[in-house]
Amino acid sequence: MEFRDLKSQYLNNKTAIDNAIQNVLLDGNFIGGAAVSQLEEVLAKYVGVKYCITCGNGTDALQLALMAWEIGKGDAVFVPDFTFFSSGEVVCAVGAEPVFVDIEADTYNISAESLEKAVQYVLKKTDLQPKAVVAVDLFGQPADFERVRTVANKYGLLILEDGAQGFGGKIGRKRAGSFGDISTTSFFPAKPLGCYGDGGAVFTDNNDWAELIRSYKVHGKGKDKYDNVRIGMNSRLDAMQAAVLLEKMELFDEEIDRCNKIAEEYTERLKDVVKVPVIREGMTSSWAQYTVCFKSNEERVRAIEALNMINVPTAVYYRKPMHMQAAFEKNRMDELDYTVTEGICERCLSLPMHGYLTSSEVCCIADRLVQAVMVND
Ligand SMILES: *Cc1c(COP(=O)(O)O)cnc(C)c1O
């Protein structure tokens, strides 16, 4: 069994994807070209924003946003303590200071209450200027942008939505990718919308930022790439990936619907023995991960071993809080509280999740997990 079954997804749509790749080969335009601009149009429309700018990966997408905002030395950027490394890495890459913030115990997304405490701490105890907050749509569910925005407005913070895992998710009828002042996503193969290599995109309604990002991603170009007006980077989505993504968009909403049905089946079978994912009223998850939480690490270890014995892969997202990563040792603020994140890291486990899991596979995984937990209760 696969944790995320990209092969089944390909075989299910093989002819269309093969043709799309073949067309790029015949066209001979491998960087840029029609497929890339077409994809940017399709994605901007899907998300409901004015501008979509594709780039090399989801990490660059985040960094490009911080560059457009001229965030750097002396600036504080608030980042959830429970996320993939990139969300904080890019803050250091532009020379600013990441300040990690604890999460909500039910959704695992950034806690607006802890955010406010962290901002107040920075204002009182440091010389840093609070500039922005990275709100991550963890495991597919959008962050609580209403509450994050209230705190952001109060302290004049810009919101950067890290939608690497959230693409396809919704709050009401509004889609992920439209909640930040700038929002980003990743097309890494295992993400909800994945390509066959690296890829990413930036979304915004702001024309000036969109222009700046289009320049930064191509060596700080002015009139063209041989007229360089600022120091940028080389971060482009290639035509082959764009063509694949255009094909995958045709099936994307259907896949998310299937993931939602699979999540319901898991939850129905697991809800009495482990803490199952909580999706808030009005929110739709794109199910980048289906993550449960055990009573203890020992119970988690038993479950991993039991599933491993029947060839079911699992993963721990994430084992280490961001503030505990060696790379962030110098950025640690020991007075801030990370109790929730520390507890979740000890006890969480992500199960296989993708649109091509069958009901009988879900039953089999869930039943084995229940058995493993009940044995020692
Ligand atoms: C995967 C991921 C990224 C980075 O995306 P890449 O395309 O791998 O660079 C950033 N943030 C989060 C939350 C992610 O899960």
C-alpha cells in the first residue's frame, strides 16, 4: 500500500497526461511558454484572486513574498511551531527573525491567542519590528483567518498564507490561496495538487507585489532578463510541470471529494479510540494528511508497529517542534510557551490518505489500528 498513491493517480489519467507531456516535447518550449501562462490563469481563477505567479517550489514562493514586502534584518515574522521547516527557514533566508507561535489543540493550526502573546512579547522584550505572520493551512485545513486577521490588524502585520498543504481547501465558498495578503502553494508531488517534480505558486490581489515577484523570480529582471534592476533568484515552473498540472486540475475537485469521503470513513471507525481530525464548521479540508493523535507515544509506537506488520505505511508529521530544530537554536525565545505543540509532536500519526484508497483498505487500516490501541488498554 502507498502512503500517497501517485502511480494510481497517473494510471487513472494516463492518456491525457502522456499527451500533455508529448505536446510540450513537440512544442520545444521547456521554460515558460503557453502552458505556464495558461496554468497561471486557471489557478488564479480557481482560487479567486487577480494574480497567480508560478515559481520553482513552495519554499521559494514563501521567500518571494517576504522579498516583495522587503522584510529583512530587524524584522520579526511569526510562524507556527508545528509545520514543515520551510515556513520558518525562509524568514531566516531573508535575514529576519522567526518567532514561533503555539497552535490550537484541536486543528493544529496557529493559535490567534498565542500569536497575540508572542507579538506583545516581541514589542516589550526585543528590538524587533513585528512585520508579518505566516499562517499555515496544516494538513489541508485553512487556518482560522478570521481570528488571525483580527490580531494582524491590531498590530499592523501582513498575512502570508502558506497553503502548501491547503490548496483546494475552503472557508465557506472562498478557496485557500485567497486568505493571505499574499498566499502560496507547493506542487511537490505528494501535496494535494502535485506535479512530477518541484513547483510552486504565489497568489495575490496586489498588482505592485505581483510585479515585484515576477521580477524577483527571474534574476530581478527589469525590461527583460538581461536588464537586471534588483537581486533576485532563478525560480521558474517548467512547461512540462505546467502541462501536467493543467491535466491534474481537471480531476482535482473530484479527488478532494473522494478524500473527504475517505476521511469520513476513517473518522467513523477511529473516533472512539484516538483523537480524530477536527474540521471546523464552515471549513473544507483538502486532506494533505489524515492525522490522528494517541494518548501517549507508547500507544503510537504500538500502532505504527501493528500497521507496519500488514504493510501499511505511516508517517509522523511532525516529530519536532520548530523551536527545537537545531537550525533555529539562535532564534529560540524561551519565555514563550509551546505546550500544545510539544504534546502533539509526541503523540500524532498520519495515516495513508489519497483519492485512490478503497473502502476496504480504509476498513483494514482502521480495524488494525483500533486493535493495536485496545490490546493494552
Ligand atoms: C511542503 C511544504 C512547503 C515547501 O514546499 P516545497 O515545494 O517542498 O518547497 C512549505 N510549507 C509547508 C507547510 C509545506 O508542507
